[in-house]
Amino acid sequence: QVQLVESGGGSVQTGGSLRLACTANGVTDNTMAMGWFRQAPGKEREEVAAIDTDGTTNYATCVKGRFTVSRDNARNILYLQMNSLEPEDTAKYYCAAGVGRVLAGVVSGSFVEWRDWGRGTQVAVSS
């Protein structure tokens, strides 16, 4: 079983940047797709970004061009670089690992069975 631990959350002003990290412990995860999700109070959890084992990425429309997902397979770490943050980005961010495929250039192009989840890290963006 993969254990996922997020870090890097915090409070920033509009236009600021944060980099989230997710460390995967346990089973080697470089055969698994990885992703970032977020959930704001009163809203459903939404997928923000996903990355396949070969580095193929997919992003939610609302973050495309502002967020970048990457992974360091040697160190089993997943990253989410978040730039030009907006108050609407305020949420708890979760890391996930699963099995499936991620397609680039396709809306909702993440076809992954998400199996393992972290506990989340809070991001707050003030105006």
C-alpha cells in the first residue's frame, strides 16, 4: 500500500506562488499515475492535475497555464507548482496515486482508478 504525505501548503496573496510536494512511501509508485485534487468548503472534490508514468500530463481547465505537475520517480515525489494564485484556488489539496492512463490535450483526460490518498494540505489565497 502506498502512503502519501503532502506538504507545502500555506497562505499567500493573489498572484503569489506555492509549490506542493507529495512524498510516496511504501510500494514503489513509479508504475502508478499520480494526481492532485482539491476540495473547497461546500464544494465537491475536483481533479486539478494528473501525470502518467511517462510524464504525460493533464490539467483542469481552470488551472491550465498556471499550475505545473511533475514527478521525481527516483525520489518518489510528486510536485505541483502553483503560480498566479487566485482566491478561487483556496482549498485543501490532496495527492493521489492510481492505475490507468493520462492523456494530454484532452478535457478530463485522466482515466485513472485512484486507489491511494494523502491527508491533504491547506492552501489559502487572499485578495
